[in-house]
Amino acid sequence: MARYVIRFTDNSGEPPPDDAARVRRAPSAKIIDDTGRMMLVDLDDDDARALTKSLPKWVVVRESTVPVPDPRKKLRDR
Amino acid sequence: MPARQQFIILPPRGLQANVVSPTPAAVEQFLTSLEFVRTSGSNRKVLAAARVPSDIRVIDSIHENGAKLVEMSPESVSALRAREPGIRIVPVVHYFPALAPRMAVAKKFKATAASTGTIDIVVASAGDGAPVTRATVVAFTDFDARVGAQAKTNASGVARLALGGSSKKLERLYVYPNGGFWNGFRKNFQIKTGTKVALEPIALDFTDCLRHFYGNSPLTAGSGLTVGVVDTGIEPHPDLVIAGGTNTVPGEDSNDFGDNGEGHGTHCAGIIAARGTPPHGIRGIAPGVKLRSYRVFPEGDGGASNFSIAKALDRAVTDGCDLINMSLGGGPQDEATHSAIAHARANGVLVFVANGNDDRSPVSFPAADSLAMAVSAMGRKGTFPPKTTEVDDVAAPFGKDKKDFVASFSNIGSETDLTGTGVGIISTFPGGYAVMDGTSMACPSAVGAAAKLLSSLPAITSLPRNEARSDAMAKAVLDAAKPRGFGAIFEGQGLLV
């Protein structure tokens, strides 16, 4: 299981309701957040791959993070 | 003359105009012009007739109005981004087999039997001599290897450094206070227990780099525009008026869009919109804007997720923001973030992103996204006190005015659209004021200057909220910027003043 961001990428329209339903029906899906055009979902990798193939107007990517920018000089990690 | 490189020129979405979504007529016309250049030969007459930069060579094409493989200089890339803001220009990237990275061995400071022990130094105000508490002290005995010791000052201003012995010669000493003072910097500095390091208190009427270029803007500057700050949140502050916002971190209260304690977002917000008057407060570049806070960094020290960032961008668009400041980045390209930037752009909103602070590394993502406005950091000698860390940020290239420089930490590359003031910037901070450095500070300075400019151009801001509007705003901003003489990969179209 991993946390995925699933986002509708066609900016000229609204996401079809059937698409979101398809995500919810994925066997391993646990919806964490849903904004309408984007969902945060816990999924296993097989379900993520299947959704990538079946939802061409959506991107399915792993959740990732960036730290607060900090240009201060640091000691090298030991 | 910088070397020519290969780039791909694309419509805003997809590989061909009007396939994924409607493409602005000007963009399709330009792509078709490039096709004409490709098929007719890149001689001067053809290039001039097609209004294409003179050093461009069109190598390949996937369709008459589709993506083009071209070769050109970074200067031409920058000029083209300014002239045709609706197109995407991405560098050609080559992929190689993913070999496992070699592990680097860090040199540890080795204490011998004769040199065990700690050294207590005292950090105090250069004004009244009072101890400076909670300052981070970083002492390097070998700067190149980043070897040394680090500590925070206690209630007496004492930092206990595990360096061994009773005295030590430091190659460099950096002191980072938690607001209220300029950072401290010493080079080739002998310390022993009891050594005092004095920090300069912040004077709110000091002419820092930002105030050198922008002075104190009238309170109406930027009026009519709404600016969203996607960051650590904005803390309530006497100099700031926060119109609203949201927290997009999953699991946190969506109404908690105050600063998460880092102070980073509050500092960025003040650069854009602070409404104070020196010497009792500070003034941002566009104090007349409506300021909104979108917190994407969680409580504690966690990172901002691509989901939080994309959700914040969507909300800022829905809330009617005209400009969005994103002083964050790093890591690989992310399609969710790219899609959210494209969504903002398609809805008439410009997203400004900091280039990153990795010491002249390539522009980081999402600043490197072709639809983002990427901002590098510049500084100016004489706009910070001596013995501060800003001294260490001075590096070539210097500008036409030799006091101007591109900050040593700033990332650079052909994706850079603008430069901004990012060295030794005084701004709002939770509980007071702080000096900070970074492309994080340069980015809001560009946003503030853009807001100030665009508020005087109602013919553009009153356009329907679509791609043509954001393209027109980008073009106005890039046309108005003035090169400081660093070169396009360092400053894009220059500084917007």
C-alpha cells in the first residue's frame, strides 16, 4: 500500500463522475481526501497501475513531499 | 557567448495545437511559423518574416502546428518566453541507466584524549549586550568537508560546541537567530570558552536590498489584485492584513492557515504585502493587494506534499487569486503539481516559483515547469551590515552596476524568467521581524512587483479568467523587467522594478 494523488488533468472540463466512482471501486482504495478533480488515496500498487491504464485523463502519482526551503549552511550528516 | 542547446517548443498542453484543449491563436500561429522556418531554411529573411529569433535552428517537427525540436542560446530562450508566454519551452533531456550512487564518506571531527571537551561561546546583541536565545550556531573546522559542531543558544545566550580542547580555530562560524537580529558570520575565527559573538539588531528603517530597489511603496500599490501565498501559513501580524485562506494539509484543521512556526510564509507575505511604516513597521512592495494564505506545510517539521500543494493551487484559483507565490520546491518533476499549475494558468492565474537554493544547481521543480514563472535571487553590496552571513552570498556574476550580484546559493538555468531581491531581506516574522535569504525571498519580491505593475493595467486584469489573460499578464511582467547585466540563465528577463 502507498498513498497516491489521482488528479484530473483536462482543464477544459469537469471530471466525469464515473471516473471518480472507478477510483472508489478499486479493491484496496481508501479515500483520504477528495476535492472533485483530485483525490488522495491509499492504494496498492496493482490497483494504481490499473487506474493509470483505465483513466487516461487523470494522472496517478505517488504522494511526495518537499521540505521548507532553508539556505542555511549545515554540517554534513554523519 | 553561452553555448546553444536543444529545446522542445510545445503548445500549452499536449504535443499539437487544439488537440488536448483549445490553443490560443497566437501560439498556433507561432508554431506554424517555426514549421515555415524548418521547411524554408533558417536564413535571415525567412526568420525575420516569421518573427523568429535570429539564432534559432528548427531541427525537427511532429506536425505543422505541433511540437518543434530547436537549437538556440539561453538568451533566445529567455527572450522567446517573454515574447510568446503561451508556449512551453523545455530543455531536451537524455536519460541514462540508473546506476546505484556511490556512498560518500563524511569526515568526522575526531576528538583525541588530549582534545576532548566543549567550548561555550556567548551570542549577544550588539545593541544592548543582552543574550540572544534560541540562535542556531554552526561552527565549521573544515568548511569544504562540512565538518564541525552545531548548537543552540540557551537562556544565557550560550552555545556549547563539542569541538574538543579549550580553544579552536574555525574556518567559518554561522549564527542564525530566531528573528530580531541579522545573522552572524565570521571567517578564520579563533574561539575559546567565553568568546562573544555580537549580532546586529534589525532596524526597521534600514535600507536592505528590497528597499534599495523598491523604497516604501504607497499603501495603494497592487490594489485590485489578490495574491495567494502557498507556504507554511501566514501568522497574524500588525503589519499584515490577511483576507483569508485555507490549510490543505490532510488531517489538519482547514481553517488553521496561520504560520506553522517556521515563519517562512509570514516572511514571504510581508515582502509582498506588509503595510507598516518604518521605523515602527515594514512595508512590502504591493501593500494594496488582497493577501490570502494557503498552508501546505504541516505542524512540526514535515514537508509539503504534492497533494497539499496542488489542492492549495486549485483553492487559490477558486478564491479569485490573480498571482500565486510558491517559495518551495525540490525533487523530481511531479505531474500532479504540473497539472495544478497548468490549471491555474488556464484560469487566468500566474504562478511564481522560487528557483531553489542549491548553489547554482539547475532550476528545481516546480520552478522548472514551463508554465511557472521561475525566479532567481540577486543581492546588492552595501545593503547588509558587515559580519553577517549575507557577506558569504556575494558571488559573480556581477551586474552592469558592480554592486549587484547573483546570490551564490541561487539555482540558475534557461527556465529562469525573472530575478528578485533575495539577499538580506527584512520582513515580518511571527512575533516580530527577521532577516532571511533565499530564492524564497526573491520570489515574493517578483510577485509584489508584478502585482504593483498589473494593478496599473486594468485592460489586462479585466480580461476573462482564461489562458489569454495569464499569457497577457506574463507578457506584461516580462516586458517590463529590466536586465541587470547578469545574463539570461541567471536573471531571465531581469528585475521588475
